[in-house]
Amino acid sequence: MKKPLHKHIGHRLKRTHVHFTKYLYERDTIFATVWVFLFIVVLGAIPLNLGFMNPIKLGLKDFDFNDIYYSEHAKKQSTPLDNRIVIINIGYADREGIAMMIEKTASLEPKVMGLDALFDAPKDPAQDSLLRATLAKHKNLVSAVKYVLDSSGKLALSRNYFKNESLQPGYVNFPVEDHQTIRYFFPVKKDKDTTLLSFSAALVKNYDTVAFKKILKKGDHKVHINYTRNYNAQHAPGEKLQYHIINGETLLMDEVDTSYIKGKIALLAYISTSPYDIEDKKFTPMNARIAGKTFPDMDGIVVHANIISMALDSNYIKKVPLWVNLLIAVLLCWLHMSFFIRYYLEDHIWFHLVAKIMQVASAIFFVWLGVFVFDKYRIKLDMKWSLVVIVLAVDVIYFYEAWAVWMHKKYKFKTIFHQKHH
């Protein structure tokens, strides 16, 4: 007589449970788990400088599993237009042209304006004088600068020839190299005597005081950017726009409806019109290629627009503390170690096959779990530690067995590995 289905399933689950927990509380399992983390510490402390490893190291450093979510999200184009922000493309306008665009934008009564352009040095005296007067005239204008550390290690502003006491600055540099993916920013930079606002934070300050208080509380700490929108200069007819983009020349010809700008955040900056024009483009998680990125995918001003959208919506990413990620890694390593030891001792002929299948299945599941939690709850789980320890667990068993057997022979150390089993 065949068993009922529920009893058959229950029997299978019980057997699976035994496979995972039979050796869970053995001292060797706990010690082997500790060995995995000791291996990580020791390997990390070895100052290897292998040239052929550098590309791999850089690739892993600039990779995040949540890029999978962002890359797919960018393809879906599902996020609605943010009608609070309008971007005005200044193109290759000279300083006189930029001054005229600022004046025209101001005449349409935006709540705040941001100019994302850096002026390193003087050029034409007449144009410089006109732009300087225009920048000083509009008190709701935030001008791009860059922060640096001076010779004494103090914060200072640079790369704006027109900066003065009346200018409202906001730094536009990000805490990564140009070739790296921009995943976070600092809302403010502080030292003992100085507090500087980022370009995005300065704009939010002028637009929404409640949102500004929230972003200010983040302080001089890394804040992950929750990318929700992009701009494609070659967007197909009918494709959703996620930010209004206005051509500066169109603006000067009075061909722009006042409603596009009035009461909004107007960002004046260079926007590329070709995917091969990367003058001010950045690598972001929304890049169509998750790994092996070739071209930067997002204009710098659109990165700032995403930060502003995130701040206004209070749609911040909640990052799980490091100790929680490490605790998850320890528990998963312990559970997998118990499972691997069971096959290593009792069914060694199947050990390698089962271990590899388990490693692949675990990798797929935990990557999916991390992306799922991020997608649904905007909680960032760093599963890299968990995947590393699961991969190392199999090889560490061999090293641990050799040590445990040696300890058993020399010091009568009690171990489940002292008998031959394969």
C-alpha cells in the first residue's frame, strides 16, 4: 500500500532536515566554520600583488548584485515622469549663452535653479562679467563646485572661477574614480570649521525644507543612491519620459510652456545627444550591461536628478548593518558545513557532486533573495560574504580534517574525522 502524499512529503522533508542538521552541533562542524573565516582573514592579510589578478579584483570591487535589479528596471521604463524637475540642456553654449539661459529660465519663475557647469579660469572679459553678474543676481541659483582637501587637510571649494560670498555652491564630485560605478554620495562634507552641501542637497534645501532636514540627518556619510529614472536621448516615439528635457536654444526662442518650469527645480547642464558622447557621463547601476561595462550610461545631471527625486520622495535605501550581514554569513556557513560534512563522512563517493550542486543552488537562491528583498522593501542585503563562505567551506573541510587528525594522534583530540571513511 502506497503512503499518502502528505506522509511521503513529510518523510522527504525529514530526511532533508537530517542531512542538514545531523552534524550541526558537532564540535568539528563549529570549528570548521571558524576555520572558514580564519582563511578569509589570512588570505586578506597576504599582500599579494599579482598583475593578472588586478582586473578580476577591480571587477569584483565594482560589482553589486543589486545591479541586476537596476539594469532590468531601466529596461522596463516603468517609473513615471518626475514633474517636479526639469533639465535644460545648455549644450556647448559659451558663457554669454549660459547667462542668457539662466535669465530666461529665471523669468519663468522656477522655485530653484541649479547650474551644473564648472568654470576653471577666465575667458572673454565681457562674457565673464555678464555671467558673474547673472550668477550674483539670482539668489535661488545653486552653482556647481568641487570640494578638495587643502594642504592642511581642510575642506575647500575649487573649480569655480566665479565663486564669491553671494554664490550658493553645491559640490558635484562623487567619492569614486571616474571609471567606477556611482552607487552613493555624501549629502554633506564636514570638518571642524566647514560644512559643505552637495549640489543635490543644496537644491533640495531651496525646494522642500522637510526633505532637506531628512537628507541633512544623513550627515557626512555614504548614502546609497536609489536610481529610479534615466534619460535616453534617442527615445523611441511613445516611450515614457522620466524627466523633462528642454533644449536651451528652444528655451531662448520662447518655445517652452511656462508650466514646464514655474515653481519647479530647473537644472541647467550639458546633456549628451549621442551614446558615444561621454563628456559628462557616469557609470551607474542602470547600465544595460551588469558586468564588463563599456560605455557610461547616465549624464551627470541625471544622477543628481535621481538623488533629488529620492530625497523628495524620502525613498532611501535601508542598508543592513555589517554585523547583520556577517551573522547571516556565519549561520549559512555553519548550516552548509554540517551538510557537507555529512556527505563527506557518510557518502563520500557523492560528496563532490552534491557539494557543487549545493553551492550553485545556494548561490542562485541567495542572489535572488537579496534582489527580491531589495526590490520589495528597498533593504540592501550584502550577500557576498555568504556566497564566499559557502564556496570556501568545501575546500576548508580538507584542511580542517588534516589538522583534526593530526591533533587526534598527537593530543587525543576528539574528532569525527579520525576514522577512515573514504
